[in-house]
Amino acid sequence: MPDDRRVSEREIEQGLRDLGARVEYPPTPEVARSVRLRLNEEQSRQARRNWRWPPFLAPRLTAVAVALVLISVVALSPTVRATLSDFFVSSDQTGSEAGGSAARPEIGASQDRATQEEGAPSQAAGASAAMEDEGAFGCPSPSVRANPARAAAGETFWLSGHDFSSDCGGVGTSPARGIEIYFLQAGETWPLATLDADRNLTFDTRLRVPALAEAGRATVRATTRSGEHVERRFLVLR
């Protein structure tokens, strides 16, 4: 005979719970954690791949920048330029003095040989040579020096002179008067100053490179009233 008994919703729910408790499900993998780890690793690799030296910290650019700074310091610092110019000027003077001292023995040797060959007339030549030596010691040759020995057009420099006398009187030597200073370059001559030596036969004056002077070699000349010229090489910077 037919079963007319109706099953209630509560009984159905209870039956499903009992069935779920008996059914075995496979373990669920931790998908979210695995995906998060993979994403973090991918972001780290992408960041390392995209990293580059910043433009202002690149090794080559840094070396070039340091070199430019050093060149600018040397070019713009008067102290550094004066030191370098003094070094080159002192080297030139040392070379010229060495050359002069090396040449004197040859001259003395030739004079000795001429004296031995000529005999009696050599005594007169020796006496005249002695008189010339006395005159040289009593009246030293004047000299000038520029500090710095290089500067751009319109810049100033110092010129010092030594042993500028008006006569050759030994102890009674008087300082030179009316010394004219000129700046020469490529056929052009610019008068810079007219001055007198002090009682020590020296002078020290501040001068300015002519504004029309071009970059390159030039000459600073001191001329006395007697017409004697004393020169010093100079370099005009850009």
C-alpha cells in the first residue's frame, strides 16, 4: 500500500547533514597563499630587471664631472694659476742660468788658448777682461718678473723689477727714473705705465693686460732712459 507519510523539511536537513558527515572530500590546497607568493616573486624580479644607475650617478658621467670641476678650479683660481706660472717661470730661469754657466767655461778656455798663442798682447786682453768683469759686478743687469705670468685680456698682474740704476757708479749708484713699461704682441705695442725705481733699485707695480690682446704669447718690456730693454715672456689666456 502506498506510503502517504510526508517528510518534513527538518528531517530532510538532518538527513543531508548525516550524509555530509559520511562523505569524504579531498583536502583543499592553499591556492590564495601560493598565488600571493608567486606574485611577490614576480614583482621582485621585475624591480631588479628595471633598476638602472641614475643618470647623475653613472660611473662615466661622474668621472667626467669630477674632471670638469678640477679644470674649472685651475682655470678660475688666481692662486693656482699664480703657483703654476711661478713654477714654469722659475724653470725657465733655471734653464737659462744653467745654459749661461755652461757657456762661460768654453769662452774662458778659448780666451786662454788665444792668450797662449798671442803671447804679450794677451796681457792687455786679460786686463781689459778684468775691467769688464769689474764693471759687470759693479753694475748688475736689471731684470723683471710677472706674477702671474699668464692672464686673460683685461685681468691684472704684478710686475716687479730689480737692479734698475741710472748709472754704474758702484756704491753711489742711483735708482733709474722714467722706466717705461710696454706690452707687446704680434706687432702691437701698448704702453702700460711709466715709473721710477726706489732706493733699492727695485719697483713693484700692478698692471692690466690690454683689452685688445689676443690669446697667445706676448712680451712685457721695461725700457730705461738709456735705451736698455728688459723683457719677460707672458701668456694671454682665453
